[in-house]
Amino acid sequence: MKKVFIATLLFTTTYGHMAQAANDLPTKEAYKAMLNLFTYNAEGKLIKSDVAFYVDNNGSAVCAYSTLKDATRAEVVDAKGKKYNVSRILGANATTDLVKFRVDGVKDNAYYHIVTMPATTGQQLTLQSYTTNKKAIMPFATVDSTEAFNALAYYHISAGNDSHNYGCPLIDQDGSLVGVVQQNVEKNATKACAIDARFINALNITAASAFNSDLAALKIPRAIPDDKQAALNYLFMLPTTDSLNCTTAYADFIAQYPDMPDGYVQRAQYWAGKKQLEKANNDYATALSKSTTCTDTTAQTEDAVHYAISSSIYRNVMAAGKDSTLGQDWNLARAEHEADLAYKAKPMALYMVQKGNCQYAARNYQGAYTSFITACHDAAFATSETYFSAARSLEMANGDNQQVIALLDSCINRIPQNNNTQYAQFYLERSQRLLKAERYRDAVADYNQYEQMIGPRNLTDRFYDLRSQAEEKAHMYQQALDDLHTAIAIAEQPLPYQIDEAALLLNVGEYQRAIDAAHKVLTQWGDNADCYKIIGVAHGELKHKAEALKYLQRAKDLGDKSVDNFIEKYK
């Protein structure tokens, strides 16, 4: 086949007029769609030059992905020798080694139509390269075989596996684009391959492109999606660490939709995240102005912009520390004011929740409680989270404990049926309020539910100690002892729980067991006033007066003055 290819080259060179006949109009003008692409690094140094070509009449062109991968800037020269900058990436795929880009200031340019059907085995195609000579004769390349690749085609062709062929377009006799030449990576391969040109149709920027790793590896800024909503979603999803594409995307969206507040809001949030608060304020002010005049029904309304401002200020203040001074009037008072303006513009529960968050952070707990309760009047916001926020605010405002419990009841009654761990905290919070109300068994039940949702392996010794205390008050003594044993087993410092065990045994009248438990502590940890006291009282209750007085005196010598009453009792 290599000989055939050479013969073909000779044929096209020697019998140019016959080749032109085969490459009749428009193929004889195919050179007009070709470009010479130059790429540069950040220092302005030329990296490489390669071929590219137009695929529509609006300056959209295609080249090999590898050509643009390391470039921070690129420019093209067309067949007339005119130079243009590469302004935006329009799509990329490293697997197919294709990237589509936009050339600045070009319209109504010559371009290749992409075929709708694949090439066939044996089909003869023109291998077009960049030239400024309109009379230049291009070689043919034959499709040796075709294989399926991602529902399209991959071609083995007769052209040599040479770097000057890579990235060149293959066009049919009608001048339509059939494929793009690529390197054959098989060992010792002498013939090149080609990717189906129809892959180019998939090279687009969508909302999901914000996370596309192939695009992220390119250093020339990307375009925004053509669809307005997709463009908005793209702005929203762009990682703020990608400063180049963020600032470019915001500017492009604003240029395309100057009367919509949405682009200004997105850019303001970006500036806020970069602590450039003056720029953020300016964009928010513009967004508010646009929101009152924009006729686009899909655009953010005035209330939404106020909410965005409030949320942005709140996030920044909380990240810095709620008592921090950020400047540019970025404080909790303004965040609350913006939430209030949003609610006045459109009374939505969401805005009242935001107001409550700001008030709580500012330690206005009564105000926060009122805001959260107001939000609960909306069925969509009468959620576990909102009721919990109301309960927490009322508690911090020193409100009635029974009312706090009632709010927590409403909170827990609205937990989704999946009962996942994110809601477990609500049971733990209610248990504390139930203990305060001396509803000890109810508190234990909440501790049990918390344990079930979190899982025993994820609990600490402190949890088992707290539940043990509740169980003791509920006269659930065996459960209390079991929890103390668990706490002792998992604690790095089990001493306090060992003392609690001995004290519990004493309180329930298990005097000998209390003595044994306290002695175990003394053996393990040395002198301890609490243990001597427990042993002394236990002996006293067993009528062992001499032993009782000995141990009580030892506790007193160690600083425990509370034993005097027991000493008098057991004399």
C-alpha cells in the first residue's frame, strides 16, 4: 500500500490537470478554509505551528487538541496571509485529539461542511494542507478500512504516518469534510489514521463543561454556551479557582445579555469570594438597577437580587468571624437589611429564613425566633431544619423550656422517613431539653434513637456517660451501669467513669460492689478522695463503723470537707 500511496503522489504531481478535474470546484478552492496556527506560552515564546481549518462561516475552526494544550495565546494566518487572534475555545476532546476554537473578527469565511455519512472503504479523499498557493495540488488518501468508534467511525488511510499530515482535513469530491488525519500509534506503523469529522459536531460548550477536565487543561479562555439558561448554569457551576475562565465568562455573558441582572450577580459573587468587595458592591448595584427594568421573564427579580446580596455578605462575614469588620458595609446588619428588603419585595419564606440566620449570628435570638416561626407558616418551609432553628433561637433567648420542647417535637415529627444521620442531632438536642424538664425516660428514648441513627461505632465515651446519667435519674440502673462499662471500655481516660460506676453502685445500695469498684480504682490510679468517700459511706451503711471512719477520714485528709456529716453519722 505504501507503493500505491507514492504512486498516487506522483500521479497528482505529474498530471495536475487530471487531479484538478477530480478536485473540481469547490474542492479546488478548499485551501481557502485552511489556516496556519501559531501557539505561544505565557512569556510570548512560540511553542509550535500547525494546521487548522474553518468549520463554519463565523470564524469557528478546528485543530489537534495537542496543538493548543500548552498554549496561553494563539493566532492564525489564513490563505490570504491575514493574521487573526484565537479568542475562545468552543469545545475540546483529548480522546479524539480535537479542539474547536473561535477566531476573532472573522465572518463569512470559507469553510468545510461536515459530512452526514461516513466514508466507505476504498473511497478516495483529498488530504488538504495549509497553502497560500491557490494552484497547489493536494495529494489523495484512500480509505483502506473503517472501524466503529463511539458510534461513529475511525479510518485507516493510505497517507503516510508523518507529523506534517497530522491534523489535516480529509475532504471528498464535493469539498465536504470527511475526517481529520491523526497519528497511528501502532508500533512501526507507516500509514496514518483519521477520526470521523462528525466528532466535531460534539465539540460544544455546555453547562457541564464547567467541570470538563479536557477543557480545564487548556489555557485559552472558553466561550459560554449558546443557550441562555445553559450559559447561566455554566456561570453558576464554574469553579471560582479558575479565574481566567470565570472573568471571561462573566464578561461574555454581560456583553451578550447586558440588560439581565444575572450576569452582574454572578460576577459580584465571584468578586466577593476574592474579597474584592468594592467590585462586588458595584456589580450588585448594577444588578439591582437592571432587575427593576429588565423585561426578560427568566431574569432574576429585585427580591432575588436582594437575597443574593444578603447571602453573599452573610457567607463572607461568617467565614471571617461574625464580629469581624470587612469594610464596604459588609456586616450582619446589612445582610439582615437586604434579606428584609427581599421579603418586602416578595414575601417568601426563604427570605425570612435568611433574615433569621442573620439575626441569630448577630445574637438577636428573639428576633431570629420570630423570623423562623414566620417562615414555618409556609408549608414548604415548615421543615425539620426551620423548626430546629426556631427552637434553638428560643432557647438562646431564654424562652420557656416547654415551648422549646414543643418546637423540637415539630422538628422531629417532620424528619423524612429515611432517618439519615443528618437529622440525628435533633434527637440529641431534644434529650437535653427533656432532661431539664425532668422527663428522664423520654430523654433516654431520644438518646437511644440518636445511637440507632449514628451507629454505636461512631459514638464517644461522653455519649454513653450522658445517657448513663439520664438512665440513673430514670431509675434504669442496669442500663446506666451498662453504659458506664461501655464508656470505660472505649475511653482514653476512663477514671471519671470508673468513679461514676462505684458511685452508682453505692446509690442503688450495692455496697459491697461499690467498695470493690472503688478499691479497683485506687489500685489502678492511686489515692482518690471520691473513692475513699464511697468506700467509707458503703462501710457505714454496712455497719462497719471503724472501716467507715478510716476511709472517710482519708477522704477528708485529701481535701474533701463534705464527709464531715458522714463522719458524724457513723461515729
